[in-house]
Amino acid sequence: MTAHGGDGKSRNVAGLMLAAIGVVFGDIGTSPLYAMKETFSGPHAVVMDKGNILGVLSLIFWAITIIVSFKYVVIIMRADNRGEGGSLALLALVSSAAESNRRLSLMVSALGIFAAALFYGDSIITPAISVLSAVEGLQVAAPHLEQWVVPLTLCILFVLFAIQSHGTDLVGKMFGPVMLAWFLTLAILGIRNLSHAPSVLAALSPHYAISFLFREGWHGFLALGSVVLAVTGAEALYTDMGHFGRLPIRLAWYILVLPALILNYFGQGALLLHDPAAITNPFFNLAPASLALPLVILATMATVIASQAVISGAFSVTRQAIQLGFLPRMEIIHTSEEEMGQIYLPFVNWLLMCMVMTLVVGFKTSSNLAAAYGVAVTGTMVIDALLVGTVMLLIWKWNPRKVKLMIGGFLVVDLAFFLANSVKIPDGGWFPLVVGGLLFTILTTWKDGRKRLLARLKADALPVEDFLASLSDRVPRVPGTAVFLTGTSEGVPIALLHNMKHNKIVHERVVLLTVIVEEVPFVPEERRLENRLLAPNFHRVFLRYGFMESPNIPKALAHARTDQLGFFYEPMSVSYFVSRETLLPTEKPGIKGLRDTLFATLARMATSAMDFFHLPSNRVVELGSQIEI
């Protein structure tokens, strides 16, 4: 930031607010397209009369107030990991605080991993339901085009996923202004329709929500499964905190997004009181007939932006999972030289596209998809409440009684929404749970497998002292530097032993290099490299990275000072030796054998160390070994 003083700071915060409006609030900002409609016309629809309309509006208002405005914006956004948010960042933060208590540490890890797994289920459903619900506006604007809703949705989604490899700079510059126009449109449409029945503003009182639940009983409870659609995307405020900062997100929420959403929902309520037939699509019926088509276009743009934010979030969470050791290495492409956060993962992108388009073809309407939506979101909300409660106790050192009361209150609300959504499981709610279960199995299998593999390598490794003692003058020392990548911080890597065994040589300078990913988002440059001299011209080097960084070994070595590295780094005299382990699962009965087979399969699918660490292909020697697991 070049400007100084209060004015410059204000301009910077305003710019970050605009950017946050474009990225953070896309999911929750497009909820008015379907939330109200599903409550009165979905599978568990309630009778549409004045009492129920006021009751549902009151439930929506207080759900947004308690879950988003208080729980996420005020409380959870305080639980940042050095500025970063999200389930895995929160897991990394809590894990370090809970490591002294093994039982608590295991429980926290399981919760955090499952929250990350549920995120993928959510990131598949969000683009499908958002874009489909926007294109369904054609049924109001141009009814004769109704049969084109699904094909047009598929075309839009295909283009969206196809452009990911080119980066999102150009589209990203449109995000803020388009979403600003979207939220202003939400507010204007809401205000315009409030004049039909201003009495709906009485629903701001919580007694309408309470009386609705008591009056409708079980049917009113089931309505919570549709009401929760109004708060989907709340977790994005926390997940994207590292990109924009806490203050801009909070200001954007309270100044623009929250008022626009409330005005629009209450405008829809007023419209339904005035014209019950508008329930076919209450959002698009808010606008005059002459503006229906432009509104469809704006809504489609807003839902594409919301989908883009979710896709980018999936890329970011996957990189975090790889760095923290929950997923095998994958190809990560940086699409911007200026913004290190803009990345593209081809495998994740095309897998997401296939699953999203399959959902659209399979479910066909946003109403059918709404049955699958909500389960993953409410599950994540419950887990976030439990994890932040752990932060309150272990890190913030809050009064335990105060923590129990607050978290207990959160859980009452979150579990009510989760249980109301659980009845959707047979109608489509099984989908995010199946995806979450599969991802949980993969994440935990890889983490546990890597831990066991590294323990095996460490146990079998020859101590460095014994290796140095075994070197004799008869082993030729050839010019150059040999860098041996090793996942353990002790012993001699297999690649070094194989090189000496087969080639009968040792380089004049040997470097045993280990990349360590710490449970923080970023590692300062002054802490990046650590060098230990084990013997003359025999070094052990550690490169440290955060879980939001992509390791680049040649770049890190080139930037290191000669006195810090212990030798002069000359790229053309360096050879990188990489060991590729072929894992051979042993015959084991039951689940353990299946998990070993899955781990071995994942290991074969992993991107090579050469590509992942950006090693020059003409300087890499790969030596294989077989290891039984």
C-alpha cells in the first residue's frame, strides 16, 4: 500500500470490502433465489398463510442473526491461525494446543478432517444448485424456454470449469462490481415489495418464530431444513478471512450484505401475502415483468461468481490438505505471478466438474437439489462450534462455564437444523454424506499411512554416523553437489545408499534435504532454511513452509545466503536424487488390508517429487525401492 495515513487506510479497507463482497458472500448472497421458495413449496412445505409467512421470516432473520452475525462474524472469525481461517487452519491451530491430551487430540483431528471432507460435498452441490436456480428464472422471464434450463446450466458450468486453467484475474476484477450490483438489486427489490404488506416487518420479533414452531409442531421443525438454506455459505466468511482480513469482511457484512438479504427476504414475504400465486418463484416475481430477463442474467452472473469462489476454495483446501499430509501430492499450477493464492489443480477441477454436472442431470431442478443441500452445511456448523469451543478453553482461556453456555447455545441451534435436515437423507441428503465419508476415509488413510511409512523408513535407515564411518578413500568423490530428498530428519536416505551401491561414487558435497510443513499458514523467510553440518561437505538442510505455501526447492536454495546454506549454490552443478517408493501391501484381513491397498493406490497416483517441488527435470535422478506395508 503506497498511501499513508487515515485516508489511505480507508481506501485500502474500502477496496478490500469490495473484493470481499465479490468473493466471500457469493454463496449466502444467492440463497434468496431458493430459500423462501423451498420452505413453502419443497418436500416438507408448510401451509402458506399469514402466520406461517411471518413465522418463517422470523426464523430466517434470527437464524442469520445467531449463526452468521454472531457465531461466525463475532466469535469464530476471532479463531484465526495467523490470519488464516477454514476447517484445516482451525484444526492446525487446535491440534497444537491439544497435543498434550491424546484423547482430545484424536477427537479434534477427527472433527476437523470430517469438516474438511464435508466441505467437498458442499463445493459440489453449491455450483449445481446456484446456477440451476438462476437459470430457472427463464420459467418466469421466458416460459417457452423452460426445456432449455438444464442444457443451458450445463453449458455455463462447463465454461466456468474450462476457464479455471487460465486463471481468474479477468473475471475476478468483475466480481466486486457485479456482486455489489447484485446486493443493491436484492435490497431495491425487497423495499419495492415491502410496500405491498409492510406488516411483515413485525416478523423481526422472535415470538413469531417461536409461536410458529409450537403451532406447527413436527411440520414446523421440518421447515428448518429449508430455512437453513438462508445461511448456507456462512462458513465462507471464516474460510476466506486470510484473503481479505477480518475487518473488511465484517464491515461488508453489516453495512451491505446483511441489510440487503433481510430486505429481500421480507420483500418476498410481503409479495406472498399480497399474491400467494407468486410462490412458483418468489424471487423472480419480485421484479416487474419487463425486468425479469435482465434479472435472470444478473442472477446467473452472481451464481457463477458464487460457484467460482467455491471452486477456488476447493483448490485452496486441497493444497492445505496436501501440505498438512492428508492427501498425496498433486499438480498445483500458479495462475498469477502477483497473487500467490491463485492456484489451479487440474485433477480437482475436472473431478468437481464431472460431479457437479452429474448432479444437475440427475436432480434436474433446484428444488430436488435442495434436498441434498443443507446436510453438509449443518454438519460443518456443528463441528465448527465444537472446535471453536476447544479454542475458547485451551487458547483463549475463557471461563469454562461461559464457554459451556455459549457453545451449548450454538449447538442447540446447529443440531436443530442438522436434525431437521437429516430427514432429507433418503431424498438426496445422502450425497454429501457419502462424499464426506469417502473423503474422510481417504484423508485419514493417507495421513496414517504416511505416518507408518515414515516410521518404517526411519527404523530401517542407516545412522549417518555409521555411513560416514564406512566411507573410505577407495570410494571416488566426484565434483558437484548431490541433494538427496528425504522425508525423515534422521538416518541416510535410501537413494544415497543405492547411488553408492550401484554407481560406486559419492559427490564431493552431499546435502540431505527435508521439507517440513508447519501448522501455520506462512513461514517467514528468515526461518525458511536451516543447515546442519554433519561432516566436512556433508550437510543436513531443512526447508520450512506453511500450509498455504507451495514448496519450491531450487528457489529456496537460490535465495539462501551462502553463510546460511553453508556452501555456494551453483544450479548447474547440483544433482537432485529422489527416491520413489513402490509400496507392496501385505496380506491383511478386513478393513486394515483394504486401507493398506487404498494407501498404496493413492501413493501410485501421487505427482512426482520432481514436479511438486519444482525440480529441474534435467538435474533429477530417480532411484526406486520396494517397501512392504
